[in-house]
Amino acid sequence: MKKHDEWPFYLAWVLGCYSGETDSVREAAGIALKNVINENFNTMQEPARRWIKQQLLVTLHDQHSLLRRSAANAVAVIVKKTSLQQWPELLPQLMQDLGSSSFEVVDGALYMLKVVCEDYAAELDKPDLGRPLVHLLPKFLAFCSSPHEPFRFYALVCLSENVYELPDAMVNCFETLLKALLTLLGDGASRIRQKSCQVLSTLTEVHLDYILPHFKDVCGLILRHTQQDTEEEVAVAACDFWVAAMQLPETQSFVAELLPSLLPVLLQRMVYEDLDLALLECEDESYISDGPKDSLGGDEETGCSVRLSAAATLEALANTYGDQLLPHLLPLVQAALSPENQWQVQETAILALGSVAEGCAHGMSPHLPDLFGYLSHMLGHTQPQVRKISCWTCSRYCAWLASVVRADRATGHGRYLAPLLAALLRLVSDDPSKRIQHAACGAFATLAEHTKEELVPYTAPIMQALVTAFTRQPTAKAHKQQPVMVPVLAALYDAIAAFATAVGPTLAAPESKAALLPPLFAKWNALPDDNPELMRLLQCLSAVVAALGTSFLEHSGPVVQRCLGIIENSLLQQAVSLEDSSYEAPNTDVMVAALDFLSSLGEALKEGIAPLLHGTKCAALLAEGIKNYQNGVAQSSCGLLGVLVRCATAELAPSLPALVPLVVCDVAAEQCDLSSNAAWCLGEIAAAAADTVRPFVGEVLTRLGPLMSQLCLDAVTSENIAICACRLAAVAPDAAAPLIDEPMFVFLCRTLLRVNPTAEQALTLHGFCEVCLRLPAHLVKYFGAVAVVAARGAEVVAVRGQLSRVLQAPKVRLGPAEWQRLCEQVPPPVRQVLAAHQL
């Protein structure tokens, strides 16, 4: 039936004309017609297209709103498949309908214009359409005062879609527009008040010049809705306005004047409402949101609640105004912290202190000694929400705590670190609320990241608390047909990983290994390969292995074998799914985690990993992984190959001739992270097996050139590319140097300034010297930059002689006067370093 030529006619007739059917049947016909139009409209004959268009315009007048919407959606598809220009009757008809006395006709036309404005606002001001916006704007503005709520809303949406571009027609009636917006802020319909706030935010962000003369009045009205509006979505939009307003230098003074009025309002809005608490109590704590541990307030509420929006606004105020916020805020917070207040008010004050931690860090410093004592006490509060927000606020000030501990170890440990740590560990291991355990694990992980080795004296109690909590957690279980990770368990994995990274080799002590490894291996043995928890366990084990180093060797054999099995099975399942669409593709996250774990294991065991790879399919799996561009598989495969080339060169040597061309193809991949890992991998191969990469030097440098010209490269990617290029130049200098043009040379000079000059980088500096000696013009032109690189590299004894030859090379080509001028380009401190190393 769908292929019958008369099918769209029938559907249009049922939708618009056939009164013998129910509304649901006619609506279904409208949905089917929209789909037919989307698939076949451009192949229909013109008479057919004309008839369907006419029927749809008639249906826009239907007495049933759902059918008017169905017709409008079909019209929108026609415009999308063709253009407004190819339906010249549409806009005139809609403008004519706006003058009708029939509610249904006006409603259909306004809704249709709303859809058009949402998708084609810019088109309405184009000359080839006759600039219909000029005629439409007065009508939209007039409908903003209509007694019918839908008309006001549709007209407001039409206006809002044109505000960003602010065409001349809208500029000419801007005063009328602003008056309408301010009036609609007081509308009885919450969606209209919300949209008005959003439009005013847009005007503030992109067209401040027009709204600035009225900005004080706008702020006053928005403040009222921030404080009093009972509808959450309106209050959220009002909070968002302040975030937009404070970003602009021209409006910051207006907002600063309102701080004494605005801050109490925000604190009021940050208090938990009864409905919020009821919802939190009803949630299944086993499946709370697994969000970032530093998310605002550590809250698990979903959506954009007014509480979170108000807290985000306070944080933005702190980031903008810094310490000048505190004279207005701290008295309010101090009053709210009074034990005479309800716990909800005290919780809000603690949330406020956490929200301003970064923006007001300097001004808060004098208050933090007392604050940490208070927060440590509140971690034992009877109300779970108070304990939770205290965990988050503690985590926000961990950088200060770490600095105090390092400056005065006795006071720092005794007064701050030890009490806080004891309180957090109690919550991690013993708190009955999973939500609190989750927050405490996040706070502990942040504390570990900042205090690092200062946690070594507390290794035993930390291990006891983490292991106790870990052994009490259930394994990820089936939930809605898929295994779901228990968030507390995920947070515990993160906490263990952070602790392992913080204390490093201390974890290798026999008693620590005996406490930590058995529960981790129990999980390892219990989890099937497709369980998502295995990914988090592997990520945790990566950090643990890095801390344990070679002491993990005795446990490594079975772990390596299983990781290789996971990788092989995932690749096989993926290959089958590509051939048979009915076969579900595997989740590659666990495979990527296995690849990354093997990289960490190689870094930890060094040459010790080589025997574990003997007789395995590791090289063949790497070849397949490097060609797999889904979800980071190729990136992690390149990373693992680079590690293994360094640690197990002989084991991989027979496979390198086949692997290197695959890595070369990944150097210029669209994914920047993959290009970075591929470049790093080739640099490692150049250092360990130069002969295998030498034939590809020209191709790799040709691929690296465009990457070096990208301005958005992060520091790690830039360093990987520069090291790769220099090492390739070291193994094939005559082939490499002619391919390094001036921008590439500048990139190398600039990037090598950031590379740590260790003995490991001797080959990199050697390659750079070879390039400099073969490009004398570049050497002279950028002699000052080369001298700075040489001064940093002088710490590497193996290349001092070559660096000296590079710096002396221009002297042979230049006369005494030119040589003197060239030397004067080198900054005096750099000359002193070079002289100290006799360069």
C-alpha cells in the first residue's frame, strides 16, 4: 500500500477531510503522511505535491489541535525537503490567517510560524523572500498581549528565534520588543515567564548595547523571579540570567550593586525543599547517579533543579567577583550555620562555602582553620544530607589543606589531616547510607590526589577502611537486561586507585599487598568478561600495578592471559557483528581497559613482562587493534605497542615490520588522541628498533607536518609529535631534514622547550641537532630559540658535544660582526647556562 501512487493522497484526505474517522485515526494518517513526504516528496509529480500542500493548509484550520499539529509537522517536512522559496504561497497564507477571527485558524497559523522560525529564522529576513519578517514582527508583538496563552507563547517563541541575529527589522522595533518581554515576565503561564527570561539572557549575552540602557530595570524584575517564582523552570532560567550578566565587563558593576540583595535570594533557593527530600528518600540508593565526584554539591538530583542552579550561580559569582563577594556572603553563611537553625539551612551554608572555594580561595584562607574543624565535626551529623555536603565541601578545600600540611607537618597532620581522614574513613567503611559512602569516597580520592605521600603514615587505617567497604559491596548485577555498575563500588575503585597513586611504592609492603590484593583478585575471578565492573576493576588495577612495580610480577601471568583473551574475544565478536547485522556488537570499553592495563603492567614490570608474552597472540592482536577505530581501541593499541617495544623489544621484533606501517597510517588520524599515541609509539620504535621505522621516515614527517600547524594541539600531543619527528631525524637525518620546513622547525624549537631533558631524551636531542646542522638558514634565523633548547638539553651529558657543534656552526658561515649580533640574541641567563656547561 505504501508504494501505491495514491497512498499519499489518501493519507492527506483522511487527515484533512474525512470526518467519518476518529481523531486518533486522522492523527495516525498525519504521521504516516509526514513519513511518506520525507521519503518520496521530491519524486512526486507537481500536481500531486500541489494538492497535498493545499490539503495541509486546510488542515491547519481544523478544529482539533492535534490534527493542526500533525499538519504543521508535515508542512515542516515539505519545507525541509524543498525550501520556503519553492512554496511561495505558504507565508502569505499564514500571515492572512493571523487576521482571522477564528481561534483555530490563528492557532494553526501561529504554531506553523513558530515551527518555521525555529528552523528558518534567518530565511525570513532575506530579500529573495521579500523580507517577510518585516511584516511578521508587528504581528508577533501584537500577539504577545493576546488573551489566549498559546498565542502569547507561540509569538514569543517566534521572537526569541530571531533575537540572536537581531535583524534590522527587530532593531527598529526594539523598544516595543523589550517592553513586551518585560511584560511577559509577569505572565500567568510559567512557560512564558521562562522563555522571557531566556530571551533576556540572550540579549544580554549577544546584544548588550541595546539592552544596557534598561539593564537596571531588567535586573530588578529578574531578581524578583529568582526569589519569588514558584515554578522551578522559571527560577532556573532567572538564575541562568545572572550567569550571563556577570560575564560581561559592562554589566558586572550592575550585578555587583545587587549582591547584597541577590546573595540572600540564592541562599534561600539553595535550601532543600520538602519535595526534593521526599524524592531523595524514595530513590533506590543502589542506583544513584554515577556522576563526577566534583559535580556541584556532589548532588545526585537529576535535571536542572533550582537548588543546583542557584548554587551554580553562586559559584559563577565567586569566580567573577572573587574575594569581594565575601563581605556580603560570610555574614549570611555564619548566621545560617547557627546550631539553632534547621539542618536544611545549615546544609545550605555548607554548600555555599563549597561553591565559593575556587573563586574566593584567597579570601577564604584565614577562615579555613576553623572551617576544617567544623566540617570534620559535621561529617558526623545525624542528617545524611549534611554529611554528604560536608564531604563535598571538604574536597573543595583539599589544595589548601595539602599546602598547610607540607608547610607545617606537625600542625597540619595533627590539627587537620588526621581528624579529617578519620572522619572520612568512618563514612567510607561504616556509614549506612550508600549515598554518603559515595560522597566520602569522592572526597577521599580528592584528598589523596592533593596530599599524595603525606598519606603514607595512615596506610594501615586507610587500607582497612577501603577493603572493609569494598568487601561489603555487591557485584554489578543485571538491571533492565543490562549489568549495572553500583556507584559506591565505582567510587571505591576510584578511591583505591587514587590512594595507590598517592603512596606509590609504599603499597608494595607485604602487609599492604596482603590486605589489598586478595579482595581485588576475588572480584577479578568472580566477574565475567562482559561485566562493566571489570572495566573499572582494570582501571583500578592499573594504578595499583604502577604503585607495586616489579613486586606484582608473581601475580601477572594469569592476569596477562585473561587480558589477551578479553581482547581476542572482543575483536572476534566485533568482526562477526560487522558481517552479520543481527549479531550485537560488543562493548569495547572492557577491551580498551585491558589494553591500558597491559600498558601499565609493562611500565611496572619493564623487561619482566617479556617472558609473559612469549608464545601468545599479542602481536597479532595488536595488529588488529591498531586498525580498529572504534571507541579508543586503536589509540590504546598504539600505546601498548609503544610500551612493549621498549620493554620487550626482542619478543616483538619479528612482528615490527608488519606493525609499523599500521601505526604510520594512524599518525594523521582524525582523532587527535590517536595521532598523539601513534606518534609516541613511532618515537619509541625509533629508539628501540631504528631499522624497522627508517623506511617510513619520509611518510611520517609528511603526515606530521599538517599536525604541527594546528593551533589547538594540547601539550602532550605536541610533545609526542616533536619527539617523534626528532627521533626519526636521528635515525635517518639525510631523509628527514629536507622535509622539515620553517613552520615545522619553529614548532620543534617551541615544543622542545617543554620536554623534560632526561637521559631518555638523548635520542630526541640528537635528532634535533642533526636537523639544525642540515638546515643552516633555519639555525641562524632562530638561533636564540635553538640556544634556549640547547641550554635545557645541556643537562643530558650524552649530547653536550653535539649541542656545542650546533651552537658553533653559524660562526663558520658568518663574519665576526654578524656572529656577535647573533650571539646577542641569546638572553643573558641562557648564555650563563651555556657557559657553565662549556657550550
